[in-house]
Amino acid sequence: MALHHRLIIVGSGPAGLTAALYSARANLSPVVFEGMQPGGQLTITTEVENFPGFPDGIMGPELMDQIRKQAQRFGAISLFKNVTKVDLQQRPFHIWADEEEYTADAVIVATGASARLLGLPSEKVYMGYGVSACATCDGFFYRGLEVVVVGGGDTAVEEAMFLTKFATRVTIIHRRDELRASKIMRDKAAGNPKISFLWDSVVEEILGREENGRKLVTGIRVRNVKTDQTTDLKTDGVFIGIGHQPNTQLFKGQLEMDAVGYLVTQGKGTTTNIPGVFVAGDVADSVYRQAISAAGTGCQAAIDAERWLEMND
């Protein structure tokens, strides 16, 4: 027999855990399915310096653990299980995790979005230690240093433009001989004296070392796709700018999505096309993708869910 809860939250990043905090304080006793990456993308972020309330910064995993403990203090329950299937076509909603079935009167989807990565083993080794997929999150750490951005679309150019505020030089590495970005972005990049280009090239390896027990990126190995020649280049940081993919595969055919797969909200709130199902965080945000903006929508989703439950009990 399925275990029933008033509110189930799928996802445990800043959005999911903030939603858990607010809904727990509203006596909804939410259950949070933390998934394959408890704490979300912040758990692979070393230091967070732009989350309000932490003037000296805080480690990403520690921040998420504190929000989780705060939510649990008010009665939220964390289940470290991966949701594998959902049925949102009828109430109560049905959710399956690790082959167990659960039902809920309301659901908040906070499954986030994942940065598209290169797939290199060394990329994982140095993620958060010189490799990043978020210039607005980590650009400040590269003041006075040289960095590279991998990609050729608007995402890559936007990252590169932002990084010129801090880095002395930004090199865009692209596998083709011209950018795929929109004309206005191409013109901005070409006109910025801090930006240079390495065409017809792909990153084969991220190079680094350990110094005083800390990992450090020192360079990259690139291959020219036309000549097949490899070259080692010195750099202090590698930013992957090939886009993000919302984690919405579970909800295809049930929740309304845009062409990329981001969940679409109805109006200004967090409601979806299915009454009783709400969204929060990067799963519906292709623009800001910050911990604080995700937490804000987590708060909104919890309030929307609480009000909806009151009206539909």
C-alpha cells in the first residue's frame, strides 16, 4: 500500500530545501526526495560567497546541510531516494522511489538543471577547483588571472563577457571557425580587447596539480580538429559554456515545458498546468540560475502549495 503525504518535494537543492523549510513551518510535514545528488549542484561548489548572511563565505555542502537541518527542525523529512516514475494525472498524485510507491495531495518539483559538461574524467576531478560552469557564481575568484571558456553559443559568450570584469584575459575555445552565438553577442565578443579566440579546437584534457593539499588547474590540452595536433595551454580556470539541461525527463508528457525542457509556470506564480503541482528553482529558470533565486522560488512554491491545499482540502 502506498505511503500518503500531504506534500512531497522532489529535489533537494536550495529550491527544494527552502520549500521544505517553509512548508514544514506551515505544518505540512513535507517529505523531500533528495535524489542522486542530495543538496543539488551546490554540493560540488567549493566556496559560496554570494549567498546573503555569510560575509566570510560558506562551503556549498555546508550551506545545504544547514538549510536541511533548519527544515528538519520544523518537521521536514528527508528521504535519500531517487524518484524513478511519477503519475500526476490523478489525485492523489503517485510517485515511485526505489520501487516504493508514495502518494501526495500536492507536489513541488525542484529537480534543478544540470550544466552540460565535456565528459572528461579530469573535468570531474577539478570541478570546483578551477573548473566551473557558472561565471556569475565563480568569476570573482579569477580576478587578475587568465581563463578559458569552452563553447561557441550565446551561453559561452555571456560567460566570457562577464569574466572580463575580473580576468586579465579570456580565451573562447570553439570547435568551429566561427561562433554560433547571435550577431549582437558575436560583435560584443569581437570588440572586447580582453577576449581572444582559439578556433577549430576541442579540450582533450584539463591539467592540474595539488598544492598544499588543494587541487589547482594549471592548463588544458587542446586538439585542433582539422590538423589533429595537440597543444598544452596555460590557464588558471576553465569555464564550460555549452548550456544547461533541465532535469525534467520524469515529467515529459505530463507537465508543460518549453522547447528546451524547462517547466512552464502559469502566470507569475509557481503553479503548473496541473493544479496541485508546483515548481521551484532552476528546473523552471533558464535565466538566473543562482542559489538565492532558487531559494526564493522555493519559498514561493511552498506558500502556493499551502494556500492551494487549504482551498482544496
